[in-house]
Amino acid sequence: MPIDVSIIIPLYNKVHFIIDTLKSIRAQDFENWECIIVDDGSTDGSQKVVTDFCNAHSGNWKIYSIPNGGQTKARNIGIRHATGRYLAFLDADDLWVTNKLSTQFECLEANPGVIGVLSGYAIFSSNLKRIRVVRNTNFNRMLKNWTSMRGFGGGLESVGMVRRNMDRDEIFFDEDLSTSSGLDFTIRCSQFGKMVVLDEIGLLYRLSSGQWHTNIDELSDNMSLISEKYSSYFKLDLHKRHLDYYFWIEVRKHGHAHLIRMILSDLAHLRVLRLQMLYWLLARNFKAILIGRLSRRYVLKQLRILNS
């Protein structure tokens, strides 16, 4: 039987997380999948534990090993090996809720004009003290806010499913990008067809050390390229928006007193756009915390299922 969904996982030194990720695939209520794991030159034993797991548990597992070249290159190799009608991406330290694949698959099957679908996601750390949930209902607004850094990212690298391009060249990730490659991929998909974002939580995004989003220098380099490519497309000065974002990230490191001084200074000098960025950052976090509290029971239930 032809494969419906190809799951692509780039793997690099995630020995403590990857088995939970694979368990979340086996827990899916959707069965017609293949999982392509591209080991990107791991040095911590990740490839061995994955191989042992796949040998011990039924599933359409495919493992490829390459010299270290970065997550973006690994994803592209996964795309080239994929045989499914749809592609679903998942990072090696994240988890899917049990109906993630079926919900997105049904959406794409029912809507031939839709090229790709994203879902909401929950952000959690190991102590589960505070769970945040990011939900959007309007894809275009979400994409614009993601690109300008006013809103949370869409998370395509772990929660996206896209239709294969049977009648034109395949869309690949830009290998000049790392932490922003998912954003670039999402923008280019949206230029080929309709993209939607579902309100349901599809992903449990685990916070851990060493993740790309914590590397501000890497993020800045990536977003400079995004700004060059897409400022005219979005009709925004993306570089200025990004600088305002980095400013408040740096201010936050110096405590509340420093933050208040900077706010008062910006008010005195009428730095409206920079204050607007602060408003968006505070608003998005407040909203995510509130939805996280309302969704806490569901998220904890999903984690219990995956840990059973």
C-alpha cells in the first residue's frame, strides 16, 4: 500500500530525548506512515539507541547516517528519501500528541487546495511548572507576526505537514539558514498555495539546553537573511522590527529595574515602534500562559500517555 505520510526527523546528539520522540510516533492513532531518521553525525550514541529501538519496535522505520552538516541539510536528505504523499517534520527532542497526524492528514485530504497545515503547540520544561500554549486561527497574521518577531514561531520543523509537489519541483529547506529555515520554508510554501493553522494542539515542544532559539547570534544572522529576502514581500522594515526585538531581549537580562528605566526612556523619546514591540512580546507571553493554564490537564494527560 502506498505511504500516506513520510515523517522526517533530523538527529544530532539527542540521546536523552529521541526515544520519547519515537514513542510519540508509535502512539499515533494514524498508521500509514514511514519515519525517516537522518543521523547528522551524532557523537553521543544517538544512532545506536535509535537503531536498537527501531529493531525492537514495529514500524516503518528508515535510518540514514550522514557526516555532520546541520539540521537543514538533514531534513533535505529526508525529503529526498521520502515516498509518502505528505511530509511531516519533527525535531528529535519534541513530542506529538496522539492524534496529530490523523488531524492534519484529514485536513489536507478534505481540502485539495491547501498545500500545508500547522497546529497549535504547548511549550513545557522538565519540571512542568509552567506550561505555555501557542494557538493561532489566522495563518497569514501568524506568518506576518512570526516573520517580524512580534509573535511566536509557527513551529513548522516539528508541527508542520505539507503536500508533496507532484506537478512541480519539490520545496526544500534553504541550507544557508539554520534556526530560521522553517520560517523560510513556510513562507515559500505559502507562495505556492494555501496554508492553514489548526487551533488544536499538535505538538509538545520541550525546552532544553542548546536549542537554536536560545542562540541570539545565530538567530540574528538568520533573520538578517530573512529580512533581505522578505521585507518587500511583507511591506515591512523587518530589520528594524528585529532590532527592536533584540533590544528588549537584552534589556530583560538586566532585571526589572532596568526594564522600567528603558520603558520610561522610550516613552520620553516617543520611540513608538520599539514600545509596540515590547507590548507584543508581553501580550503573546500572557496569552500563552493563560491558554497554558486552561490546557494544562490535556497536556499532562498526553505526557502521561506518551510515558506509559
